[in-house]
Amino acid sequence: MSPRVSFGTLKLVAVLVIVIAIVVAAGITVGQAPALFGVDDPPEASITFPDQTTDGNSVEIESVSLSDGGFIVLRDSTGTALVVSEYLEPGTHETLTIERATDGADLSGQLTAVVHQDTTDDGRYAYDATDGAEDRPYMDAGYPVSDSASVTLADRDPEAATDSFRVDSIDGPTSATTNETVTFEGEIRNPIGEDARQPVELRIDGEVRERQLLELDGNEDRTIGFDIDTDRLEPGDRTIGIYTRDDGALATLAIEYDIEPDLEVLERNDSAVTVNATLPEDGFLTVETDGQDVRGVTEELEAGEHENVTLEFEPDGDDTLFVVMYTGIPDDHDPTADDHGFPNAEPITVDGDPVRASVPEDDPLEVG
């Protein structure tokens, strides 16, 4: 039996907590933040954003601390900014309510609250409008200061009359790989005795991916389908929803790579390491420190198995080195960025952890 979401009579359930990897700090250079604020210590922040049930019009931040003031930005599971708080003065703020943007979507699903600075000192948020040049996030250990929450919609008045189509069920696979097309079907019913035409939406992690206009006779029910290309989905548990105007149903689709990523270090010397690599997507490999200081990069590699790939790197100090797997293009690398510095690439992850292999201090062949 599939879980249901009814805005008129039933409670919205089965929302998953997804920790979203938001890489929004590529434009920050090392040591730049303290200079911006004229202090020796970098700006600091913390935030607590608990799971909650709301009416969709607002969410509550339990607490946020900002050493230099700034903003809270709510982002959905795709990283899209949904709403920005008013300017917050330096210090700690508790039980802070953030309202939905005018004409914006309900604040529900998997949301992440990111704490941003006010680098322009004008009290107005400018990060997205300046492509990340201003009002960058507060950072902690190289990552934006943020917290994620699962926000569900509360029951609406069960006695409220509605002529919205009902979603009586949702049906589809429970798992898929990243290289196929799957279909989810919803049984849609017209609850009134008159003919009607209404939209039906497919949402993935709260984002509308497809909309169909459905016409039903009075009291008619019909099954409609939505095709999903999984190559556009990140691995992990995805929340699939079929929605009408005031009703909906949810299912969970577990996405896995169709090729399991793998790295094996074969040999190394003072300036190169040779590996076998299996990439689930087109990408590349790097040699880098635990702090994402990139020492070497391969050319682009197609998805699949690659044997005896040699990465040359710049030896510098006694830092432990790792071979790290990326998806994307290894162009325009910025070595001064606080993150990995590749604007068109991201580390490939499994269960939230990057796919990487440590480079031994000694040649494995010689040790063996």
C-alpha cells in the first residue's frame, strides 16, 4: 500500500531527511574573508534547523549565530534559493520565523538553511544576483555553515469542501540505476458529479518535473503515468510525488549507480601514482590532500573501467594524499578556492562520502 498525502483529510507523510551537498563557495579565496571584515579571525556562524510540521507558509529556525551579521537562505533539494531572511544583526537569534516568498511555493520537503555573510555591508542579499561574488556563505572546515530539515505539511481543515481531483494511489519501482527510464503511475479520481479539467503534477524531492492537464467525467477515475529518466537524478533516496491541486501521494525511489565506482592504487613514486578506476559517470581523477589542495589532475575520462591510469602530482610536504573521483569537466580550476575549486565538477559520492583512495607513502609493489 502506497503512502498518501491528503491536504483535505490526511496528513502529509514519508518525507525523507536528505542532507544536501551545497557547493556555493567556489569564489572565496583563502584568507580573503578576514580581510573583508578587517579582523584577524574569520567570521563564524552556526545554525540549528529542526525537522518540523508547518502549514507551508513559514518555517522556524531554532537558533542561528552570526559573528558579523547576514542572512539565512532556504534552499530546496536542488540547491535553488526559495526565500531569504531579513538582514540579521550580529549575535544569536532564537526561534526565528522565515515566511514564504510572495507567490512562492509551499516551504516543504527537504530544505537546507545556509548562513550567508553581508560582505557589501548594505543589509541586502546579493549572492545569487552577483553569481557568488558577494554575500558568500559563512564557512566551517571548508564547507558552508548550514543545517537541513524535513518539513512536512500539516493537515488542512478536514471539513473544508474541495473539488480537487484526488490521488487514490501511486505505484512505481522502489529502486533504479542511474541509466534507465522508470514509470510512476497515479490513480486520479474526480470526487464530484460534474466534468472537470485540472492539472496533475509529478514532483521529485519537491520540485515539479512534469505537469499534465487531465479531464475527467463526474466521479470518473483514471490511471496516468509519468516517465522519469534516472540519469538526471543523484544517487540516494528520492521522494517521488504525484499531486493534484489539494491532494497527493508519495513514494520513495532508491537511485544507485549502474556502474559501481571503484578506485585501486597500483603503484606510486615521488611524483606520480598509477590506479585502476571505474567511473559511473564521465569525469576525471585528482590527487589532493585531505583539505582539497589539488596536486594533480587527469584528462577527462569516460564512464566505465580504466586500467593503469597515471596521475602526475606535485610533491609538497608530508601531507597524506588521496586519489579522488569527480564527475564533470576539469576546467577553470581555481587553486585559491576554499572548496575543490572545479566550477563545472563535483566529487562522486556514495552514501554522502566522496569516492577516494589514499596514496601510500611507499610503493605498494615494493612493499608487497
